[in-house]
Amino acid sequence: MQKETINTERKDLVTIVKESGLETSKAQYILDNFQDYFKIAAEWETKALAIKVERDDQITEMKMAGEARKFLAKKRIEVEKARKKLKEESLRESKAIDGIANVLKALIIPIEEYLEQQERFVEIREENKRKEELAEIERNAIAEKAERDKKEAEEKARIELENKRLKDEAEERDRKHAEELKSIEIEKMIIEDMNRREREAANKRAKEIEEQSRKEREAIEENAMEERKEKERLAKLLKKQIECPFCHRKFKISEAK
């Protein structure tokens, strides 16, 4: 603790009360409650600075400092109690003043408002008229908006219904077209299958005719070959001679006939 710091922080009680702007009787009441504590603080400021501990063996000075500290702590607590007491009294006074003021205002304000209405009769009437006109304009605007919203909703519903109808018609056309394409495809497949079968039957008939022709040619060729072989055999026989078993005379086949 230094003396310079203490002197700087301390302020004269009379000056503090004077600067607060309190009424004289209230200011004096506060001075009466705190004046002694200012004297004690000023007195102990000097006494405290006289106690200076610089060595471990200064037991007496340490005890003196402790006793002084406890004494000042007690005074500080008393100051706090005095502060709370004065503040509570001030608070009760403030509440009483507020209560009285509120009652008086409750009595005065209705009269004041009534007089204001009489004073501003024309102005208030015009204000009410403007408010009514604005309210009417607002009601009309709300009604018009509601009507627009209704028409927009109806138009939206109509468009959605029309779009659904067009979509259903398009889907129905697509379905019929798909069925027609499928029918055409099936018919095409049937015709192609019939053509294939006809081609296969024609090819089969052609092969059968060709096979029949081949067999007939082979049969003709075989008959021709048999006739040729028979003719060759007969020609060989005509050239051969036979011997009579009785007379041992040799004859040609042509002579034997």
C-alpha cells in the first residue's frame, strides 16, 4: 500500500454528496451515516502506513497489521450494512412515490384523453374517416386478391385438367399406334412365315420333281443299258457255234433256227 495511491482514491464525503444533487435534508442524512467512517479511514490511512514489515522477526508489527486489518474489515462491513439500509429506505421511498404517481396518473390520464378528444374533434373525425377509407381500400384489395387467387386456381385446375385430357388422348393414340404396329408386325411375321413355308414347299416340290426326274432318267438309262446288254448277249450268241450231241455236227445259232 502506498500513500500516494490512497490519497488519489479518497474523496471528500461532502463533495460526493454535493455532486450527487440530492435534496439538503437527504444529503445531511447520508452525511450523518457515513461521516464517521470517513474519519476512521483517514485516521487509519496514516496508522497503516506506519506499520512496515521488512524482516521475518517483526512479529509484533505483523500482529498489529492483523489487528488493524480485522478492525478495518469490521468497519467496511458496517459501511456495507449502512449502504444497504439507506438503499432499502430509498427503495421503499421510491416505491411509495411510484405508487402515488401511478394513482394520480390513472386519475389524470382519462380526463386528459377526454379533453384531447374534445380538442381534436375535427382532426380525430378526419383521422377516423381516413382509417375507414384505408380499411375499405384494404378490404377491397383483399377481396380482389381473393377473387384473383380464385380465378388463378380455377384456371390452374382447368389447365391441369386439359393437360391431363391431352395426355390421356396422346397415351391412347400411342397405345393404338403401338397396337397397330404390333398387329402389322404380327401380320408381317405371318406373311413372312407363309412365304417361307411356300418357299420351303416349292423347294421341296422342286427337289421331289428333280429327284423323280433323276430316278426316271436313271430308270431309262438302266433299261437302255439292259437292252444294250441283251443285244450284246444275243449278238455274241449269234456268233457262237453249237455241237449236236448225236451227230457231232456244229451249227451256228442262226442255222439252228
